[in-house]
Amino acid sequence: MNRSSHWFAVAAFSTIALVSITTEFGDVGFEGDITDQKRETKWAVSAISVALSLSGLAVFANLLLKDKFVDTPMEGGMALLTCGFWASVLPAIMDPSNELATEVFPDDVGGFIVDHILIRNNNLYFFSWGAFIMSFYVLFGYLKKGVELSGAQVFSWAGLAMTSFIVMVSSVRQYDEWSCDSDNSPDDQCKRVKLGISIGLISGVIGAVWAFLGRWMKGKFADMLDTFLSWLLFVMWIFGIIYITFGGEKAPARFLGNLYFFTWASFSLSVVMAMKSLTACMGEKDEEEEEPTAAAQSAEPKAEMSEVEGEAMKEPAEADKDEAVPEDEEFAA
């Protein structure tokens, strides 16, 4: 997908998100029109509307004024604003207390009443995340234009940083919902939530730092460091998947929600990055093995040519010698 397709996706996803939230006006908890809604709902509708307007203008600019719009500061500013509006409004949309995209569901786990966060509005939930992710790709695609990316998988690292921080924030929210800092909290579940916070934080920081540094670092050291970090996070997210999404009632991501989806997204990205780094290492090793073979093959024709040239030079010399002998004999006679 090129950047114009990303802009179109942002506009389409924003449209669906806006329709999904406005069509609930009149339902339970959404009586009346926009003026009768609570502050968070008004903010969500306003921010989505602005993001939709910006992305819609970008789509038309890509179609009608491509040479004057693509890779210009205007496109960069619109990408930054669109991504910024979606990043700022997502917390309000995903906050279960606002009952927009998610809501709280109380559950009895081992004698403890714990609150799970469930999806309330499927279209608003999925297409809000979709619009944010695509706006992120638009912005990052603009920023990386003209920059030599070396061997680091910058796009993947930036994506992993984003999904990891979402896992961390979702785990912190779960930690607060379960009151894990009190004595009356489910111990096993809280240990798993703490693991989610730790892995999300470590993975997010590493991903963000390496996405930034990897744009300029190159050479064997950068490739080795990229491979090491990729496999380190891959192993970490294996434990993250096991302890966050598996385990029945003990799993923090027992129900579908941000924690579940973005834990799997982080794990999937870490798998892709680890496999890419392994493939790159194997490719370099094959090239190193091919170089001596190629050198030896190129040396053989040279040796053959030198032998042929030596024989060719030898033949005239012998002929001259043969001609010189009769002359000496005739002179002697």
C-alpha cells in the first residue's frame, strides 16, 4: 500500500467510527442529539470529525494535486494533526467509564469480584483503532521519506513500540480495576497483570529507542544488535502471551479487549522481526561463503589464460632459435 491508500483508509475508518458513535444517540445513555451528550462524547465526536476532514482533504489532494501535496510540509502537518487527534481521543473512546467503545463487566473469580473490560460498540472499537494505526503509518511514511534506514526494521520497531505501550496502559488500567495494591485482590491475576506492565514497558522503550537510532546506525554491529533485540523481545512476548492470554480465570486478557488484541499484535510483530533478522543473518552467511568460491572460480580462468599466453610466447622463441642455428653453421663453414 502506498501513502495515498493509507490516507484513504484513515478517511474510511474515521467515517465508520463517526457513524457508529452518532447512530447511538437516542439509545440508552445517549438520549437526544450531540448537545445533550456528556463532555467525553462531545470530544470524541469533535476529534473524529476533525480527523475525518483532514484525511478527506488529503485524499482529494492526492488525486488532484499530487505533485504539490505529496512529500510537502503541508502533507506532513496534516499527517501529524490527524495522528495527534486520534492519539488524543482514543483514551476517551476506550475508557470503559465513558461507555463509548467499551464497558465494565463484573465477574466472580475465586470469590473475588473483578471487573473485566468488554467491547460495547464493535464498529467504534475496531475502526477507531484502525484509523489511528493507519494515521500512524501515514505519519511515519512521511517522516522516513529520504532517510536511509540501514538494516534496522524501523517500521516494525515503531509498530512494536506502539502496541507494547498499549499493552502497558491496558495492564495498568486492569491493575487499577482489580485494586491490586490492596490486600483484597486476586493474587495470581495481579501477578500476571504486573508482568504485562513490565513486558509492555520494556518492549515499548526498546522499540521506540531502536526505531529512532536504527535510522542512522548501519553496519555489522547494527545488524547484530537488531538481531539480538529482536530475539530478546520475541522470547519476552512468548511469556507475555502465555501469562496474559492463557490460564482461564487467571488470565488478565480473558475477554476480548485492548489487552488481548495488542498482546497478540506485539507477539506477532516480534515473531516477524525475529524471523526477518534470522533470514538476514543467513543471507549474509551465504554471501560470505559464496565470495571465496567466486574468487576461486575467477582465478581459474586467469591461470588458464596465463598458461596459454606462456605457451604462445614460448613458441616464437623456439622458432627464432631454430632459425638462428643454421645461420651459425653456415658462417662456420
